[in-house]
Amino acid sequence: MIDRVGLADFLRRRREALQPEDVGLPRGARRRTPGLRREEVAALSHMSTDFYSRLERERGPQPSEQMVASIAQGLHLSLDERDHLFRLAGHQPPTREAAGDHVSPGMLRIFDRLGDTPAEIVTELGETLRQTPLSVALVGDSMRWTGPSRSIGYRWFTEPSVRRLHPPEDHDFYSRMYASGLRSVLALRGPDSRAARLADRLLEESEEFRERWAAHEVGIRPHEVKRYLHPSLGPLELSCQIVQDPFQSHALLVYTATPGTPSHEALQLLAAVEAPSPT
């Protein structure tokens, strides 16, 4: 059963404890209330201000589990705080998994400061959980996918359009890398894991994946410099720096270009014109 009083108090306390700069927002000249405004939390949680405001006022319908999860991320809650929020909202907390979708507050704080850089947070299965606007402009909206297609490795073998982002001569390496990466995750998580189910599905759907899987390659790591073919900007060479969250098996991928190179100039142009998604 939902605890409306406790839920409202907890939301209000957590909102007031956050500062705009904690979530990548400008402070502004006139800020009369402590912490974040309700409309800011609502925007960060991808819901209407009216719906969120009613929760703080002990009103409105019971929020769904999906909405509670969105609020937990919008407020940058820890896993313990997230679980508490679920219980206050009358739901059982999600099972804690190293490969879950809840991004840690520390990782989010770094991500929130990368608004002018292509960056994304991904799971160990290559599912994009967060993406900066410049990342969307570079590779498209990777968060729109559902089901197994959330995984870039799955899409690589089942969605031909994905390969257009990379030069044809790199395709063989990516196929080997994604098969190798999935095999490593499966070995780590076991035969009853999501990785195992994803591998089974790919074995059914992709002949190329079956060939790569049969080779049983492991340890094929991404190149530090990745080559892209942007539909408007042409060829790009970007360095990919990876920050790992060992507790939740998430990785923050940050893409940069060497100053003075055509790729660096192209990224600056992409940021200046806010280029639309190539997909």
C-alpha cells in the first residue's frame, strides 16, 4: 500500500537536498526555493510537473513502477534510497543485479557535466541507459530501442542500418568483438542470465553470429580510436575513453577527437549546429 505522507516527505527532502549543478542544470539568477524546483525534477524524471507535484502534495494516483524508477534516477538516488522510494510508493523494489538499469549517482554526476561531448552510459550488454545530445547527433537515439534490440550487439547482427555508421572494412572486427563480448558476459553471469537468453536468440536469428560464436573467441577489446561515417559530416576518427562502475557493471563512454584534426572540427560543427540524429 502506498504511504502518501512518507512518499511526499521523502521526495521533498531529496529534491531540496539537490542543487542544480548536481544534475547538470544552470543555477540561474533568481532561485527562491532550496534545492531543485518541482518542474526540474519532473523534467529529469520524464513526467509532467502536475503529476510529480501531486505526489509531493500527497495526492494523485499511485505511480507505476516505471515512474518510480524514473523519479529515482531523476533525483540521483542511491540503490538504498531507490528501494526505499519503491516501498513508499507501494511497490516491491526491483531485484538488485550487477547488470541492472539503475545508474549510480556518482556516474550520473560525471555524465551531467558532459553536455558538450558525445557520451553515453551503457550496460555490460551494450544497452544505452543515458546519452548526451551530441551523442544522439553523432550516432542516433540509442535509447529508443526495446526488448533485445536495446543491445548494440544484438542490433549489429539483426539491424543492417546499424553498420552504416562504420566503414565496411571495420565490420568484421565489430562482429568478432560483439560475439566475444557477449560470450564473456555469459561466462560471468551464467546459463540462466540475460546474456544467455540474448545469445540463444542470436543463434536462432543470425547465421553470421552462429559462425562467430562457433569460433569461441574471447578477449577482443574495442579499439581506442573508432571510425564513424556520419551522413552529414563524413568520416570521423574519435577516441573512446571508458569509465567503469564496478558495482553495477555500467560503463561511461566518452568520445573525443584530437585537436586540430578534421574530426575535431567536425565535432565542433556538430555541437554548434545541434545536428539532427542521423537515423
